[in-house]
Amino acid sequence: MNKKIIHNIVILVALAVLAWAFFYFTKSNPTQDLIASGHPDWPPIMYQQDDLIVGAGPEIITKVFEELGIKVISKHVGSWDVVQEKAKSGEVDVLVAAYKTAERETYMDYSIPYTIDPVIFVTKKDKTFPYENWEDLITLKGVVMIGDSYGQEFDNFIIEKLTVEKVETPEEAFTLLEKEEIDYFVYALYSAENYIFENNISDKVEIAPKYITAEDFYLTISKKSPFIEFLPQVDVILKKYIDDGTIKEMIENHQ
């Protein structure tokens, strides 16, 4: 083999090594900002403010990724079902908070849980009814929000047993309650309390005292995101903030 051929082979091998090293470095150290998003109406964890998603969730996620040298932009990109579709496509890297469902696990990986989110139902003040378990809802008509999950088990119960109408916003749901077109509205406890307080309607509606369920909230990363390889480090940092009370304090500051 002549020297020219050997020289060319050496150059090609060197270029291949450099290309691999560049790919590995950029994959392990993404230069782009991380795009996060979340539910636009789920305070205090996440909610829309102009073109941003704000709340305890974005604050927690920003702090976690700061430790990894990654800048987070928490954007409002649409309704909750649209947000999930963008996570599926990889247009959104991270959901700041989500319940775990089998369908979502096909396109996102989950962190450890970092807080618990109670789920309740709201009724009109003079239209309350006895409630002990899910079966008590079977003969009634409820309302849920499009794209929302209330935990895999209750989601399945809704599909199999309950009569519900789907709406896009809590405003629509509370309007249906006011008009007595439905009997109850399934919603997150803290979001319901926030909405009732901000709209001064505590004399018109009532939160059922017994939870429907209480679900874990997780940070999720799209399987198509370059940031997915950071999930083990994310879990370590989340665990630290859970143990030292940082996450609890952040959530309480937004309630």
C-alpha cells in the first residue's frame, strides 16, 4: 500500500473520530435552550401568563436544569392536548408536570414524582350530593377538561362508567355548573380553590370534601428530545430538592 493511500486513510479515520467526538459532545451538551411547557390552567403548579407557562412547576424545572448548565424557556404553546402533541413530536422538550398514563409513557420518559396533586369535584352550592366512592357518580353527569388525566385508574373508570362532557377551559365547566347542565366538575383541588377565590364564587359552588384521587406529579421529557439523556441527573437533583424542602417551599409560595 503506497504512502498516499495510507495518508488518505489516516485522514479519513481522523475525520471520522472528530465527527463522532463532535456528535457525542453536542449530544451530551446541547447548545440549544430547553423548551418546557405545561397545562395553561392548573395553578399553582402551572398556568398561562401571556406567552409563558408560569407557576411552581416551571420554577422547579428551571432550578433543576440550571444545575446542569441548561437554560429553560417555559412557553405557552396551546391547550393541554396541544402541549402533549408537541411533546410527542419533540417540539416541546419537557412537560413541567404531568400524571403518569400508559399512553403518555409511549412518547415521554418520567422523572421521579416530586409532589402529589389531589383531584376533587366541584358542585353547585345547592346541588350537592352524597359521595363515598366513584360509583356514586355513575347516575350523574359530569364535566372534564379536554386532554386532562386524573390518573390511569380513574381515567379508565370515566371511559367505562361515567357520563361526562368535555370542555377546553375551567370557565366553560363552571358555566355549565351554573346553568345546571352538569352535576359535577372534576378538577385539581388547588386549581379549583384558586379559580373560586379569584372569581369570588365561593357562595355559588362547593368543593366536595372527599378526594376522588390523589396523583403524583412528574417532570417528563420527550423521547425525541436531546435532553432525555439528562434524566438520571434530573432525578438526583429532584430528590435533593424534595429532601431539603425546596420543592415544598416553592409550591407553597405559589398557593
